[in-house]
Amino acid sequence: MFNPELETNKILEFIRKYFKDNNLGGVVLGISGGKDSGVVAGLMSLAIGKENVIGITLPCHSRENDKKDAISVANKFGFKLLNIDLTEVNDTFESEAKKALEINDDSLLKNSSINLKPRLRMASCYYIAAAMSAIKNKTYIVAGTSNKCELYVGYFTKGGDSVHDISVLADLTVEEVIKIGEYIGVPDEVIHKAPDDGLSGLTDEQKLGVKYSNIAKVINGELTSGEEYDKIEKLHKNSSHKFTIPTYKK
Amino acid sequence: MFNPELETNKILEFIRKYFKDNNLGGVVLGISGGKDSGVVAGLMSLAIGKENVIGITLPCHSRENDKKDAISVANKFGFKLLNIDLTEVNDTFESEAKKALEINDDSLLKNSSINLKPRLRMASCYYIAAAMSAIKNKTYIVAGTSNKCELYVGYFTKGGDSVHDISVLADLTVEEVIKIGEYIGVPDEVIHKAPDDGLSGLTDEQKLGVKYSNIAKVINGELTSGEEYDKIEKLHKNSSHKFTIPTYKK
């Protein structure tokens, strides 16, 4: 049985030890308004102190609603919340890239466009982390928010949310993340929101075509055949290139 | 003894096999005007055909000279060269980030600023690769250009040049990269240029404080003590966090 209290304490210990061993100053993370970033921000605030946590909202043609949820997480745990609006950066980027490609058909740029945003968000977190390191004269790192189910099916952007310096949810299923979030008091509307990327208008499960609960069952060996199993294993197999770079060896 | 002809043929075979096994359409890479990207672009053109290689110059407050060298590489191997000027994207990004930080002291943003550029370059390569995949209806991937010496001392930007889909120089020292470049005919002025980041005005070796030839000696076990050895091993040890993300396990 998954024990949220026990697991939370072990995670806090893991974070504290890493910060102490490496003499770190603080942590930066993007706050999407979803449950994963809410739980990580909460855990970090409890582990190293809210004054050493910087959350960033990174809207990019985004819904105002997501910001409201980010603010409620920041208020709950008391960490500082910055805002960097990426809309103009994103649009300038796309306009320069389109000039280079000499194309005007936006349907050909759908994937380019969707994955640009998490990459700009990653760059933003590292920009702020390096600035905070200089200001505080102690290293700030960037926290990742991917959970075990997302990682299993490769549901992340390479060079985007996959780039970070510490990962605390990577071994926890979505259900386990929710239990920890409830235990540490992440606001209800955040912890029980259907996860989506805030970009495509679809929930994650609609985009993936599989349910997170079934991904957890496949990971735990409780689902071993059938259409949903096949879909999940296909996603898993097809995302292996995101984890290992093929490298020529002499 | 390192045999450039033999090694080149093995690399070409490695690239061809990976493209065939994964039914890939082509490759995208940033062309800095330096030797590493010149050699990778040449190898890719020879392996999969110049018509399937897209080079991109990604100037960002950059010297015109670097572009001249990029053009001479593209002319030599015949691949298409796009240009995306990142100056305005970069400046818009920095201006938004500064607003969030509420600081005006640029000296505190030196590291933020230096590492932003490779991250924007990475995002550009992936943007173009995804667009080409849609246009050609066959997957384009992004090639990395790091060599073994750079990797050994962690001389790359996490989330920048470290993010790519295929790596052909990662097991070759700088000297070996030069030999391969000479063998495949990378233009002289490119292959024998002192490597630098095109950003700080210093060469790589000045920035690192160690010589690439000595890094190769440490890797090969020919240099095992002394001040230079200590410096190199310290850089190596201090960059280990760039390779493995500390991850909480249940």
C-alpha cells in the first residue's frame, strides 16, 4: 500500500540531502497550474524553505485560468511567483523561422509550434536560475515535474520539460502524485484538474489516446494484454529515442 | 594508430544504418562555422546525401565572419543552408526576463545570457526538424556536434547543444575530429580555426583554462598527475550533474 505520509517524508529527506551535499541555494520551476508542478513546488517549499523556491508562470497565448491556479499554489505554500510572458518571444521566434523556411502553411508547423513552448519555458527556468545564483551567490537549480506515467509513454518534449536538475516525481504514478498532493495540501482545484498541456485544447489523456490509470497498471504488471495495453506499449517503445542518444563508438 | 579513412567509413556506416533502421528522412544541424559542426555536416552529407541535410546558421549578435565559414562548409558539401537570426528573439527574451527579475544590473545576468543562446539554437534546430518532417512526410532528426574532449570536461550547455538525436563525434578527441575533417575535405580555414563559442570573445581553451590536447591525454591515460591534470579532473567531476539527473526512487 502506498503511504503518502511516509513517501512525502522520504522525498523531503531526498531533497534536503541533495541540497546539503551540493551546497545549493534554491530551486526554480515553472508553475503551469497543473498538479505535477503544484506538488513539486509544495514539496520543495517544505523541504528547503519557501524563501528558497521561485515559481514562474510562463504564459504563451495562454488561458488566464492557469495563472489563477498557479497563484493559488504559490499562496498556499508561500513561495515567490514570477511571471514571464513568452507570447512575444514565441511569435518573434516563429516569424524568424518561417522566413527561413519560406513557407506560409501553418498546418505544416503544428508540431514545431507545440514543442517550441516547453523549450522556451525550459530556457526561462534556467535563465532565472542562473540569475538567482548570481544574485544570491549560491547555486539555484531547476526542478523537473514529470511523473512516472508520463515518462513511461514519452509524454514530454525533448529539450523542454525533460531538461532539469532534480526529479522527484519520476518514480510516482499519477495516482500517487495526487495522494501526495492531497497529503501536503495542494489546493483541490489544482490537484483534481484533468491534466492538459494548456496548448492544444485537449486533455493529456485525449491526446495520448490512453488513460493514466491504465499506464500505471501496465507499469505495475496489472495490465498485460488488450488494445489499451498494446497502445501503451507502442507509445513506450516509440519514445525510447527520447531517453538514449544513438552515439558512434570507435 | 587512428586511421581517418577507416574511421570515416565506420561512421558513415553507423549513420546510414541508423537512418535506414528508423526510416528517417533527413537531418538538421546548427552550423557555427567551427570545426565540429563542419565535420558533422560533411559526414552527414556523405552518409545520407546532401539533399537530406539542412544546416542552419543561427546568428545572435554574431560576427559576420562565422557565417562566411558556415557558407564555405555548405558550398563544399552541397547541403542547404538556412539562416535564422536570433538577435531579436534573444533580446525580447532577455527584456521579458529582466522585467520579471526586476533587476537592471547586467553583470548578474552574464551566465543567464551566455547559456540562453545555445538553448535558443537547440529550439531552432528542433523547430526546423519538425517542419521538415511535416513537409517531407518523413522524420528529420537533429545532429549533435560535441566531441569527446568537450564532453569530458562538461563544456556544453545543458538544454542547449547537449540536446540532439544522434551523436557522431562524442567518442572522438579534438585531434581525431581534425583528422577526419581533413580526410573528408572540410575547408582548411574551418578545420584549423581555434574553437570558441562565438559569444565571449575568448577561445574555448582560454575559457576552460586547459588545453584540448591535455584533455585527450587524460582520457587516454597519458597524463595522470600535475596541475593541468588536476584542473581537468576537477572540471570532469564538477560536470557530472550535467549527465545524470538526481531522481527520487520509492
